[in-house]
Amino acid sequence: MVTKVKGNSTSTFGGDVDVTGNITSDMPIFAMTNSGSNQSISDNVVTKVTLDTVLTDTNSAIDTANSKIVIPSGHGGLYQINYALRIDAGANTQANITLAYLYINGVRYNRVYFAPAANYGRAFHMTRSSIIDLSAGDELELYGQCDRVSSGSPIINFSIDYTELSGFKLR
């Protein structure tokens, strides 16, 4: 729906509106991934995902040295947080279960659990989006886990297409 604003009409927007009609705001938007090689993980061990590449970061929320997002000072509120993780059980093996976890302040907040039962597969891509009330200083981290069926070396696949932690402030 488009509403025209005429003459002396007043409208309220979620941010400032510049003279070209673009809504501008200082609400945080962030996304990070890893541009390097795949990350080896141990079988059936919850492992922190290394995220060292900034895709976008409007308010300096991303800490690539520690692979986490820190909600900026003065920007607590409601956020949409998204994550994607692809785990590969390794060459010539299959995964029994794969999991992706979002941790907030060092504690597991939610997860994606994939268990193919007897129809094992080698690699699985898991995604999740959540609306979360966050406070300034809250820390978000991505973790993964793979329980393989047979021998092999599980990995977390890196690419913008596979693994990412992102979000933006709603209000």
C-alpha cells in the first residue's frame, strides 16, 4: 500500500525520511560469514563456528576476532536474528544428526536439529530465523555439531551460500 503525503500532512515513520523519500535510521543491521577454508570439527562435539568476514555492519556490532555479534550500546530492543549452517559429515561417511545452535551470552538460546533416521546423508544445510528481545551488550554466537555414522572428518562448509549469522533491529 502506498500513501501519498500532501501539503501540510504529517506522517510518522520508523526512522528519519530524507528529501528523496528514503527512510534512514541508525538501527543496527549486521551479517557475518567466513571467507576462508572449511572448519574441521570433532565428531559429536558442539563447536563454535569461526566467522571472520563482515558482510554488512551499520553500527559496529560485529567482533570478527571473537566470531560474535555484540548488540551496540543504546540499541537494545526487538531483533530478527538469522543463521545458516552447512555441516558435511566428511568424505565417504554419513551423518546421523546435525545441529546448528544460536548462543546468547554463552548460553544456548535455540537450535535446528536434523536427524534423518535410517536415511542418512552426507551434508545438511540448516537455517533459522527468530524474533528476540536483546539488550545492549548481549553477545550472539553460532555453534554446530555433527554425529557421524562411520569414520570420517566432519566439517563446517564456508561460503556466503552456506554459513552466516545476521540480523537487524525491528524496534
